Amino acid sequence: MMEVAYVCEWEKRPKSNHYPSIPLVCAWSCRNLVAFTTDLKNEEDEKEVSHMVHIIDTEHPWDVYSINSGHGEVISCLEWDQSGSRLLSADGDGQIKCWAMADHLVNSWESSLGSAEDGDPIIALSWLHNGVKLALHVEMSGSTNFGEKFSRVKFSPSLTLFGGKPMEGWLAVTVSGLVTVSLLKPNGQLLTASESLCRLRGRVALADIAFTGGGNIVVAATDGSSSSPVQFYKVCVSVVNEKCRIDTELLPSLFMRCTTDPVRRDKYPAVTHLKFLTRENSEQVLLCASSQMGSIVECWSLRKEGLPVNNIFQHRSPVVGEKQPTILKWRILSATNDLDRVSAVALPKLPISISNTDLKVASDTKFCPGLGLALAFHDGSIQILHRLSLHTMGVFYGSSSGSSQRPGDEPAIKRQRPGGPTVHFKALQFSWTSLALAGVDNHGKLHMIRVSPSMGQMLDMNTLLRHLLFLLEYCMVTGYDWWDVLLHVQPGMVHNLVEKLHEEYMRQNQALQQVLSTRIVAVKASLCKLSSATAARACDFHAKLLLIAISSTLKSLLRPHVLNTPDKSPGDRLAEICSKNTDTDIDKVMINLKTEEFVLDGPPLQSLQQLIQWVGDFVLYLMANLPNQSATLSLSVFLCYLPLVLTLVLSQGSVVRPGFGFLRDGWSLGMLREMMVMIRIWGLLKPGCLPIYTATSDNQDSMSLLFRLLTKLWLCCKDEENMSRDEGHPQEPDEPLIDECCLLPSQLLVPSMDWLPVNDGIICKLQGKHPLRLQFGKPYSLPGLNSTPQVEVFSRSPGVQRMDHLRCLYMGVCPTEDSKACTRCGCVTMLRSPNKTNAMKQWEQRWIKNCLCGGLWRRIPSTLS
């Protein structure tokens, strides 16, 4: 049910040592970045302690970026913003720092903003809410409409600017009972204000922050004693006359039930954990009271109840429309029995509804992600409890035993535990789909634990695929990273998941398909890398992302000849004419176009020649390799109703080569035709921008030849689409076309396409059951999942030139330029631009923050590029 995927530890050094901070904090962003803290102590001078913040992406956990935070005291809070690109850190001296990526690199961070409440330790920290809330409806998981599965919930931002735009900032609670707010003004300045939570300020040991749909903030606070009440406050933030104003109001409070129980009144004297179940739900709270020997956990809910009326007023005649007075009151939902001592708590981030109806649907469908919260104990174990009933859903006994049991496995639960100090988790965080846990133990090691979507229940393959598909769709719609979902995908599931994801995508409306067009390609590419049978398809999907990007960039250069043109842009008219005109002669297709819309200055065209060259080389590669793929294509046609057999045949690795996926993709082939026409017209204006081919004949019209062959293949795909709708029998490329493609290598020099290298990330190496042992700072270089020899197109010999995959430039055999690589797909590009022209700079600016696939960038040494 729960298994350790990998453990990453620090290298032991003679003069310094990382050890966990007290308290140790950890945070997991929606972009799959994990931040945690340690203290670095110099053994020569034990008084010299550096408070460190470490940031990793979970795909390359060894590539840790360690920041000497500059905090004077132990860091008490870490908090990512909603975009996952900025991080707040707060310490025991009241200092708050805001960290952001330097040059948009996940392994380079800097702090430029901050606030301080000198000498007043921060105990709770949160970004202000931006008003974006999405609900995930488990009961609609079988629907074909994404809008029914995932709906936008009406939720107001904590503070808005002119026009309703949410204002950015953060809120913190201090030990002295002070709430402080810092607002980021549009001009970059920081607006700060502080206010007491109540008139009588007192010590606050624990606090948490939640938000309401009306834009208010709720703070829960306790002095740390279980016999004292847990207080709740409403906080309203506003800006009046360019000054920040904070208004607070006392809300109903509660006493923990264990303090009213005569047996347990003095058994658990301290409240050690106080958490709202979700940040967007201020009406449910989790409390944990502990002693040196054990803990107890309670779940409370705020409910509206009728206020009893005195008998004197019950007999009077009611006024029309009068309602019974009500009052808000905290009621206990559930409580655990006596537990071992709790060391850390993790709450799920998946926004499923937790009403009784929704919980029943989740139980019927056996959909468990988001239902459980995690408790870590001092004996090294972790329990997953139902977030409302607090019933045990699963138990994990630590990486030392390497086993996890379902709650019904009595012998395992009652086993004797070894004596002595044990490794236990000091901080624990769920991923954004609740399918993984990141934990930092008392030795400073980072553990990545996969959490089964079935929580130990026996699921058939179709149900498991449906659950994983549902979560992949959720990530696709929200833009969250789907790395933790891939942890549960086995190689045999990849083909079915890709096909089902494509089917669901094609059922959406045209507008939503356009929004998700590149994101679904990136998801498919990530899935295909998990299996050697589909590795070539992953290359196809990455090539498709680059093809889409180049096409949109080239079309954006077109301008209408006159301003009062119809609604369609020149790019739309080009696509429409090319789709209707099936002529194989490129010059005849050009006649139907308004060539004046394609008139551009020379410098932009010349600067984009490397992108144009890639398009030309790609078309030549596809057509020259069509005969090599025809046997595979025929086999796939014959076995179209036997996907399992097809998967087994394709798994040989030498059958399917990169480019195979384009032979049936009429949409991509049509896009290539459009670009060939554009390039042909621009070549008349600026011959230097044309792709360069090495031909065996001086009078060979290479572009005309390739366009003719490409059009014939495109027509086969169009006929196939029509026939598949009518008769269900797909059509192969005809023999004359294959014969002509066989002659291409004798007419033109076929380039060797530089496909994306096999990613050096960890996800493909986590298919086994045994955890990987990693070390911070040392890349993991053991062989991966695929034991079969790689296809020769993936191999990289030492003498081969390295490629800048974004600029389509060669960097040399041993590049000396600093480079960056995508954390998701491995795409490599130079860090600094060698281009001076505006057109190419605009192309580069599109990918300054993210890769083509949406992944983040990380700096890599020049030797790895």
C-alpha cells in the first residue's frame, strides 16, 4: 500500500554535518519542488550554525540547491505560493524572506523581499488566497466532460486590486498573538501592517491559517496546553488610503474532548499539532494532544445549530418570515484511541468534496486519493487515517522493515519493535494528487514514499487505470505536475493510458481542446518514457511539441495586407486553403494564396533559418524512413484489434523508430504542408532563409519533391480517417509512394535527427519494489528500467555534436557554454542567447520560464549538455 521509492541522504563530511532543525519543516509545491530545512553545524566551532533551506525537484533529487538562508534563528515555516515558483521562509526571530528563482532555474534561488517582526517568532505563515479554487467531483469520474469532473468554485480573493485582480502578499502569526500582513504592490513595494488577534494578547504556541469563500481569513490558535481553549479569529485585510488595515473578530472556540474525559484529563497535557483539514475550509480542524508516551487525535467541525428559546417566548405568535435564531458551534466528528507519540502530520491537497454523499461515492468507486491524512510516529511508522472518521486505512512500518500492511493484518501490527532510538519522520508532506509522501527523518534524509491509489484494496486493472486517468486529467486541467501519478504507472499500462487519455481529450469541446493541446502531448510523452515499447513515441511527442511551437511562431509573423480584413487571420486562411487543396504541386497551392500577406523583411526570415531548417530536415527524415516503417505500419493494421499482441511485438525496440507516430497523424502532416508552403513563398523573397539540402543533382527541386511525397502521405491519412468512419478499415500508404520514398536517399542526403536524449531523471528507474539509495550531490547513474538494448537512434557517442534542442543549433562536441535542461523531458538549451535579432529573441522569450513540455529549467554543467 505504501512503499519507499527512494531515499536521499547527505554525504558525511569531516568538518561539517547537516542535522535536522528543531522544528523541521518541509513543503511540496504544485510544480513538484520539495523544500526542507536543516542546520549546518561546523564541528570546529559548534556555535557556528547555518540555517539551510534545500530545494529539489523530485525527478532529480540529488541535484539539491542549498541556500544559506541568512536567518538568525531556526526556520519555523516554509510555504510555497499557488504557482509553485516562490517560497516563503520564516524563523524564530520574526524574519520572513521571500525566495524566487534566479533566471527561472530550479537550482538557483535568491531573496529580494522580506518583512520582520523583530524578536517575535513566527509560528504560522501563508500566502494570501488568489481566489482560484477547483473542485474535483469523484461521482462524475465516468463523465466525458471535463467541466463536470472539475468545476470552478466561487471563491473570493483575500484582497483585490482595481478591477478585481487578486493582490499578492502573505500573512503570519507570531508567538505573542500578533498577526502581520505584507502586501506586494504592483510597483514592487511592500506594504506591511500588524495587529493583535484580540484585545488581551497572550502566548500562542501553535496556529494555522485558512480562508473562507467570502474573502476572509480564519486563524486558529492555542497556547499549547490541552486544558486551554483553541481560539478562532476572523481576520479581514483591506487597503485604506494606501495603508494596510487589519480587522480581527473573535469566533467560537472549543476545548479538546480528551480534557473532559476523567481518564485522559491529565494524560495528554500538550497540544502538539493544530491543522485545518484544508486551506479553503475553515470549518474543519484537526487537533493532536500528546505526552512523552503517546498521542490522541481529534477532528472537529463547525456547525450551525438552532438556538433554544426560553419557554416565555415559545407561546407568542410567530411573525411571518421569522426564522429560528442560530448559533455557530464546534462539534467533534471523531477521535482516535490512544496512539503512539505523533511526530508529524500531513494533510491531503486533493480538493475532493467530503460531504456524506461524496464519501459514499468514493467508497463505492474505491477512489481513495485525498481521503486520508498521514500521521508519522516516533517509532518510525506512518498511518493513513480517514480524514473525517479517523479510521485506519493503512500502515507503513518504515524503510528499515520495507513492508506495509493493511489495517486487518493483525500479526504485523502486533510485532515486537526493536529497542533503542529509531529513525522517524520529523516532517511529512503529501503531493498534490496525494499519491506520494515526502518525509524528512531525524537524520536529515529525504524519503519519497509512493501511496497506492487503492489504499490496499484489491482493484481490477480497469478500475486502477480509470483512477490514474482521472488524476492525469486533473493535472492536465489545473497545470499541476503529474510526476507523482507516474510513480504508479507500470510499463504494461502505458499504451492503454495514452489511448484512453486521447479518447477523453477528443470528446471535449473545440475551445478546451485548443487550450489543452500542448499539455496533453506533454503528458503522453511522460507516459511513453516509462516503457521501452513506447520510447520512440515519446520522441514523436516531443517533436510534435516543437512542430506546434514553430508553426505558431511562423504564422504569427503573417500580417493582413489591409486592416479591414475578415475575421480570419492569414494563418487561418492558409490552413483552410491547404486543407481543401489536395494538389501535390506546391506552386499550384501557392497560386490560391494572397502572397502579399507573406511579405516580410529579410532580417526576421534569415534569423529564423535554423527553425526553418529543422522543419525541412524533419520532412525529409519522415519521408525517407517511410519504407522502414511500412512493415511496422502493415503489422499494426493487421493487429488493430489485438492491442496486447501489438504491444508485445513493438516492445522489441528495433521495430518502431522515432517518426512512426507521424505516419498516421494527418493533423501534424497537414501542419507540415502549411509550413512548406510558407517557406516556399518566403524563399522567393529571401532565398537565404530556405532549408539547405545536399542533392545528387544540380537541377533537383528538393522542396517540390518533398511536398509532393508529403501530400500523398497526408492524403492517405485523410482517406484513412474517412474510411475508418465508414467501414472501419484503415488504409496503408500505396506502393508507388513507398517506391518513391525508397529513392529519396539516392537523391538527397538524409540528415540524422537529434532526438531528445533519454532523460536522466529518476522516474524510469522506480518501477521496481526496492527503494533506491541516493546521495545529495552525486547523480544516480546506474542502468535504468530498460534492460533491452536501446534503439541506435537514442545512443550518444562521444564524438557526436551536442544539440541545442530549442534553438535547433549545434553546440559542438564539447560545449563550453553554460546550459540548462528541462526537469521533465531533458531538453537542453544554452543559458545565454547567442542571437541578436528580435525575431529569434522573441522565440527564446517564449521558453524563458518553461520548456516546450511545460517543465522547469535547471542549470547543468557544460560537460552534461
